[in-house]
Amino acid sequence: MEANKSNHVNYTEEHVRFILNYYRTNEELCVNETGHSISSIKLMLQNIGATYGFLNFSKGNPMYARIADEYREKNLVHNEIMSKKSFCMRFGII
């Protein structure tokens, strides 16, 4: 894991995928596996919501949103691609 002088751990694509797969059932596992705090993970999820246009605190993060889109396509709701709103509700973003 790469860290800068303030002990910030950069999110990798693998981190984001892991979090999307396990956060809802085991937050602590996500913390242990990725090195990110719960508050940092929640902020990353909020960045996805911002990219999707549901939150206004930042412009979001295209990499996070791309991975979230992959997640939505793989996790169908009623045999349809999960909507952005449904994704955000599932993860407590909105």
C-alpha cells in the first residue's frame, strides 16, 4: 500500500471492489483488508454518490464511479441493472 506523509492510504481499484463486495455485511473486514478507516470508506462511498449527482459536496471520483457501475451491472435488481439511486440507497449514501 502506498502512503504519503500524513499516513493517507490511496484507494486502489481492488480496495474499492473489495469494499463494494463486503462493506454492507462486514465493515471491520473492509477496514482490516484495505487499511482505510470507516470514516474514509464512507467518504469514498459519498464520492460515488457525488459522481452520480446525489450529493453536492464534491465532483466525485470517476474511478470509484466506474467500479460502482461494474458492481451495479453484476448485482441485478429484479433482473435489471441496479439503478444509481438504488446503489446509493443500498450503501446508505442517500
